[in-house]
Amino acid sequence: MHIRKYDFDYARRSFLERTARGLGGAGVLAPLWPTLCQAGDAAPAYPEELLSIEAFTGGRVKVGDTIDKDNVELVQDLLDPIVYQEVIQDGRTFEIVAEEQAIETMYPPYFLDATLRNQGQAVFDDVGNVRTQDGQPWIGGLPFPAIENGNQAIANITLSWGRHDRTRYAIPAVTVDPEGTPRYEYDWVWAEQQCTGLVGPDAPGPYLPGHEDMTRMQAIWFTWTPEVRGHAFLSYWHYDQREIPELWGYLPALKRVRRFPANQRFEPYMPGMNLYLSDAWSAGDPMLTWGNWKIIHRGPFLGSSHHQWRPENDNWRPDLVGGKQGQSYFKVGKSLIPEVVVFEGEPTGFPHAPVSKRRIYMDVRNMGAGMAISYSRDGEMWKGLEGGGGQALSGAHSLTAADGRPEWSWWWAISHDVARNDVTRFHLGQTCRGGWESALDPDEDMVNQYMTQQALRRLGF
């Protein structure tokens, strides 16, 4: 008779105990982050049932299976409530894809290098901003790769959204109404320039010269449809996370750049969309304008952390599925994540915010947010922002960094307003209308090209 040292409920009891006692760290059999550093793999930190969906479900679900409304009950405990609702009520399906535990599959390569190099150097200052041990702005990578609390968790996703020094994303988007009909179609370009925490081999250091007091610059300009083409917006994020970003916009009808109110964070980008500035990357506001962050749950989860790039499809778009006309959602892959932390916070700096709290599901292996659920002022579930990312490797297709290592990015997102039952889905395309291409760390002067008011006027015009 074979006696198992760790029975099937061992991990569940471990997660419950650590959550109840407010204990930090991750891993069940061993601390996760030291294991990732030493072994380069998360597997030694978890028992078998958390590393294989087949083992977790006793063989009832396997890699390659499609989850639909007829079998979703088998994995209900591994899903957030919005995805579960989409499967049951809206006919959404998704595929079970292979688990990955190697650390290099979970990060952009230079961001991973910086996380390993700079571990242990991050602290919070007296007001709650992240600093190095000698009081300087953060120098790159995850500041807290082994989180102890909710404040560290939100810092990991706020200080570097895309986890590259500079990015230009070409994004096609469609909003689908409750009847499953595509109603609004928008293409836009989203560009980011990190100002602190630079990690690339061509960086002048951890800070962008002359902008050491900023976290990032971010610009967005719409290229389609004709009705919205030319609208462009520019945001400057101060390093002090108590300050609301400065926001400017170019409006074609007025043919000028105007300053927008600093707290205008909870309005749609464009008519028909259910995306707000506050939603970006699940952390669209400075982290100290939110508060009361706390970890409320730990456990396994089905998420889209790997195998999400679709280079074989037209413009990298995932296939469509679900809704009354089969066009509401992307058909994506989900694999068993051995541990997520679920944490939530409140918009303490926005007294009139329509949101009462945001609940974020974070993969502890790379501190990436796979789902963020916003709740209305009366506490009802309102919107979900689900995302998928991973390495740019698929069959014979690949994108590589300057040193030849595989690149990593987000690849798709689904914003679902469950109160109105409309969906805005968008993906990272190879191109978007207007002649723009996506690029990770492009060799160009992002600041002068995209991040000034003069550039904003030029892009809009």
C-alpha cells in the first residue's frame, strides 16, 4: 500500500491557513520565489494535484479538452464568477492547454533579469511609494516577487504595466451588445514609455534622463472608425502614487489639445465601450489613490498565462465563440495555475467613483493579473476585465528580444459589463488600421514621437 505524504486536501488546508493568518509568501511544499530562483521552475513548490489538471480532477478533465456548459461544473471551483457565468449563460467555451512552470515562460526576458537582480531592494517609504533601500525610485523588475500583503501585490502591477521599457500596441477592438451583435468597432494604438524602472540593454540606466520624477508616459490614438479617427490622448504619471496623472486630449472637432479633469477616470474611452482609464492593466489609477488592499483568498485557478499568441490567425486575432451570434468572446486557452492570490481594494481617492471595490486575481508565479472584477457602489458585481498573455512562441512562429530570447506580452482582453451584458473585446494585433504595427521595445524616440502635446496634435491630425 502506497501512503502519500501529502493528501489531496493538503494544499487546500495550507492556502486556507495562510489566508486566515495573514501570512505572506507563496508555495505549498516550499517557498515559491526561492524555488523559482534556484530551480528555474515552480514545480518543486507544489504537490502533484496543483501541477496537472488531470491530477486535480482525477482524470475527468485533461489537456486538450474543451470546457463548455455541459462540463464546466468539473472546474467551477477553479474559475472566477464572471467566466463561469459566461460559460453557463452565454455559451462561451475555452480549451484546456498544457501547464508551464518554467520561470522564463512567464516574463519578458529583460524584466525577469531585473527582477532577479534587484530582489530584496524594494521598500515602501513613509507615504507608501516604492523606493530602493537608499530612498531612490524603483530600479526595475518586480519590486516584490514574494508578496506579503495587498499593498505589495498592487505595486507589482502598477509600477510597470507592460513590463517593457517602451511598447507600441496596435489594437483592434469590437463592442458586442447583449443580442450578440457587434455594434461598435474601434482600432487604436496604445504606446507606453517607462520613466523609472528601465530594464533593457539599451537603457541609459534605471531612469529616463530628465523624467526621474515620473512613472511612465502613455499615449493612445484612435485610427478607426472614421467617426473617431484622430482622437488622441496623453497621460503623464508622476512617480508619487498619491498624484492623479495629468491628462490631455486632441479632439478633431475642436482641432486643439485640451486638458482634461484630473479625476476623470471612470468614463468610457469612446461611445459604446465599457473600458475606463481606471481599468487599464487592472491598475489604471495610481496605487495610493486606492486603499485598504487586502488578500482574501489563495488557491489554484484556471487562467490564461501561457499559449495565448495566435500568429497563425489573421492579424493574430483569437477565434470567436459564445453569445447569441457566436461573436461575443475570444476562444482562448486556460491552464491550471497552482496558486493565485485574490486581493481587493477600494478607490479611496475618488469619492464619487461608481466603483466600490476591485477584486484582482493574480498569478503568484509572475504577479500578473488575469482577471479584475469591479463592483458597483451597492456592492454588486459590475464588470470583469480578463486578460491573457505569455511568450511569443507558437509552432514555427516566434518573436524574440534583442539577445534572441523569446519575447513575452499580453495578447488579448475581454471587458464584460455583466450589469448590461455587453462585451468589449480587443487583442494585440500585428497591425491596426491606419498603418500602425505593434512593437516591443522599438528602436525609436518614443517621447518626441508620441509623448508630447505637439506629438498628440500631429497624431490626431
